[in-house]
Amino acid sequence: MDLKSSQVEANYSVLPRVNSPDDLKRLSIQELEILAKEIREFIIDTISKVGGHLGASLGIVELTLAVHYVFNAPRDKIIWDTGHQGYVHKIITGRRDVFHTIRQFKGISGFLKRSESIYDVFGAGHASTSISAALGIATARDFDGEDYKVVAIIGDGAMTAGLAYEAMNNAGMLRKNLIVILNDNNMSISPNVWAVSKYFTELIASTHYNKFKSFVWDLTGQLDGMGDRIRKLAARVEGGVKAIITPGMLFEALGFRYFGPVNGHNIPKLIKILSEIKNLNGPILLHVITQKGKGYKPAEDDAPKYHGVTPFDKITGKMYKSDKPQPPSYTKVFGEALVQLARKNSKIVGITAAMPEGTGLDILRNEIPERFFDVGIAEQHAVTFAAGLATEGYIPVCAIYSTFLQRAFDQIIHDVALQHLHVVFALDRAGLVGADGPTHHGAFDLSYLRLIPGMVVMAPKDESELRDMLYTATIYNKGPIAIRYPRGNGIGVPLKEEFDLIEIGKAEVLKEGKDIAILAIGSMVYPSLKAAEKLKEFGVDAMVINMRFVKPLDKKLLDEIFDKFDKVVTVEENTIIGGFGSAVLEYASFKGVKNVKFLIHGIPDEFIEHGTQAELWKMLKLDPDGIVEKILETFKFKRTLISQKIQK
């Protein structure tokens, strides 16, 4: 499966010669075009075996080569938005021979990572950050009196976020020398517009045009009032022509000089225009048209499916599936339950931030499209949009990945909770998500949600309870309510046709015991039950409780537990700082509990790297064996039980 150096040398002619961007500059245009084909083949061959973000990587091959050919990284700073566009960049910046480890445990990251390479200028997993970061770097450059170039590459999807426009507005005001490349793989342009725009772009990018323009500008500056009038007239003429034949007036209004659109798969043209604009002053925007999935027909035909993939058959494009039947994913169970509820209640609507398939809201989109809203990569707007709907009696279900909802923290507090609005937050991918790593782990939502006054926070132990919690959330009308659930397949429990209402703040005793109480939440309930069975082998009788709610806690049940047990364990797939265990400790402190020893078990106070969920759970001792080990070590059961086994 691994593509080692010897295999690369045997299968490719140009790729083995490229170990750094400097090697690109020694290649002819013809060799660059061969290299583009070989890199595509290399990416397809590797990602078909290990999985990853395929479509965007295939679409940006020529643009990446051209950028590195024209600019001088790492001295020139190239900032990529997220990492979906970054695979080619990784391959040509010294990571080709370890590319097969991408997104694997202890392997290279699927995103840009400063600690991984000097060529990774800015780390990012969330979209729309590149222009802001680039402007900061350009400002630092000017403070230091340096003259290197700063280039930000951002996708058209990322341009739906307000952050990108905030950055562009600021860049236009500061007038820093900065190049933004808009990698547009979704906009279609008719041939006649393309032909005229192509000609005009080449004209206004040329050295001769810009020298002439600067000469005229300087000359008219010496002509007092008449010069000013000539300048204004010239500006209107140039602006009018651009308005007619280019789609860039928005960017011009933000203070950027706009060039494009240009063909993002034509290496000679890309090199030419990048060479022309690299020395222009002020903020520049180059609009490049690419095709997502370029060079691999399955990915060209179905871009959403091949955006992020599991291992697949390279020839047919079909994803490998387990022969053993799998339970439905939490995402699918949520999506189907929401449609079922929406059919019964015309006030329910679904909102997502550019992730309909990822959140399961594509099912609502297909079944009841008029009540489905995809707002783009705009989580802040999604939340306040939901708040507006709630003021008029609608029940918005805001389905956003846990890690992405962090971006709308202020809106949750200010626009929803402060006004006691009934907005349902469905947090998919809560906990450790696996190969996408620390930028995508939903490790903080229990902490950042439970501190908000009036917020109800719950987590289901399985897919059936998820359905009931969603139903409960749509019925609850006293304020905001959140459900967090993990990535991946459910437990495999039977699903009822209808729904049961869950009492807010009511926990559930799953197993009685007398030696220790294990309080588990969400995805950690079943591992805790398995841990309790394993503890029996050591003579430990553990009580297991499905707490269901982080806020409000089941205080009545906690009081009973504190009276009965002197050893209490909390288990959560969330940071232990301010999470579920912290909530239990806070309540114990409030009640003056003194004779109970606590073990707060969850994600430690650090960012967790990428790997499969199973690998990460094992590493953090959040699997059944790990939970047992932590309990035995903390409460000194192990020493006693070893001696008991010896006596036997």
C-alpha cells in the first residue's frame, strides 16, 4: 500500500525529481505538464488506499505548480485556506515519500500544519482564514522592512464566509502588497465572456500596460486641476470596461485590483499572469477557474461524493464497504428523524452551514426543500438567522458540526440565549472524529455550551435515544437546547417508529452496583457498561448511569449517589476542563460533599492529533480497557485484587 521512493521512481518520470519548489524551477513547461499528470495519478493511487480529501486536491494541481514556480517559498509566504487544497503543496515540499501516511495515526496531517514543514506558513482546518492571516503576515513584513511576497489561496466555498470579506475590506483600507488567488471550481462562464475577459486580463496584467498606466498617472499628477479631471475620467473608463466584461467589481469595491477569470489548468497562462502581477503594488485578486476532481472521471461527475473519501476502488471509483451489515450512522438517523418530525410539525425548519450531506440535512432538502436552508460557510449567520425564525414561532434546527459551531459562540449567547429563543442545536461530530484531527475534533462543546444561562445540553447513548432527544428538543420551548452526538455508526439498537419524550434533566440507571458509581454521558455510556463488566473480573461491582444531560444535571440522583458511594467516576468524550465532570464536581462542592473521591475522565487539556477513533480512544484510555485501567489505578483496586488472585 505504501508508495516508497523506489516505487515512485519506477512509476513516474518527472515526479521523483521534485523534492522541493526549487526543483520545479529547473523544469520546462512541457515537464511541468507531465508532472501535473503524474501528481494526479499519485494522489488518486494513494488516496484510493488511505482515504482523504480528493476532489479539491485534483482540481488545484496546475495552480499549485504555477504558484510554486513563480514565487520563492519559503521566503515568499504562501497561505492555503484549510487543507483540502494542500495535498499537491505537501507532495512538492518534501513530503512525497510520507504522503501515504496522510491522516493516519502518527502520519502527516491532512491539513496545513506549521510544525510539520517550513512551507506550511499558517495552520488551518476551518475555512476562510487565509486572507486574514495573509494580511497579518504582510503587515509584519512591512514592519520588519522586508520585501517578500504574500499569497493567499482561497476557495469559492470559503468566500461565502463573512471573515473573508472582513479581511478583504481591511486589506483594501491598508493597501498592503498582497495577492489573493480565488480558486473557483463552481462558477461557469460562457465562452464569449471568457474570450473577452481573457484578452482584457492579459492586457491589464501586462508589464507594458502597467508601466504606461503608471507613467500617465504620474504625469497627470503634475497638471494641477486638469490632471485630476483626466485621472477621474481615466478611472471611470477603466472601471466601466471592467464592470462590463469582468465579474470583479465587488473585489474592486473592496480595494483589490481584479484579474481574471483565467483557466486554472493552463500552466503556461498561469505562470505568465502570476509573473505579471507578482510585482504590482497594493492588494491584488486573481480569479482562477478550476474543475473539482479534474482528471478522475468519478470525481468530476460527483464532486460532493469525492470531496472527502474513504478507501475506494481506483478503477471503478466505488467506495469499499464492509461485508458485515452496519448500523445506520448517527447522521442518517438524525436526518430521517428530522424529516419525520417536520412532516408532523410545519414550524420545523433545518439550517446548515455548507454541510447538507455531512449533517444529514440533505434528506430534508430532498423531501421538504422549502424548509431547508444552506447558508454557506457562515455559522455566525446561521445561528442569528435561526434566532430570527424563532422569534416568529418557527422551530429552527441548526445542524452544525461541533467544531464549526465554535465560530458562532457569541451569536449563541447574544442572539439566542439572551432572548430565551427556542433554537435547537444539533451538533454532529461531537467528540473525537478521527483522521481530520485537532481542527475537527468536537472536544469542547460540553464546556462552551453548558456555561450559557438557560441552555439545555444533552447527549444520547445510542441512535434510538438520539431520535427521542430530537423530538424532546422540538417540543421544549423554554429556550435554546443542544444535542451533541458522535461521528460514525450507531450502536445497532432497534429504532422505534415513533418518539418518546424525555424528561429534561432526568438521568437513567443502567446497571446497579455497590463499590463505585460510573456516571457516563453520550458516546461513553456503552464503553462504561463494558468497563463495568470487565471490572467484575477484579471483584469490583460498578453502578453505571446514563446521565443524558450535562445541563441541567439530575441533582436528585446525584444526591443519592453521593450518599451511597465514596468513589465516583465521570466519563465523557469532551475536554475535562469545564466539561461534564466539572459540572458534577461543581455540584458536589456546592452541596459540601466531603467523603467522595472523584475521577474525572475524558479528553485531557491538550489538542489531540489525528488517527482513527479507535486508536485515539485507546491512546486516551477512553475505550473499555482504558476506563478499567484508570479506575483500578485511581482507586487502588489493582493491588488488592492482584493479592486476591494470588491467594486463590
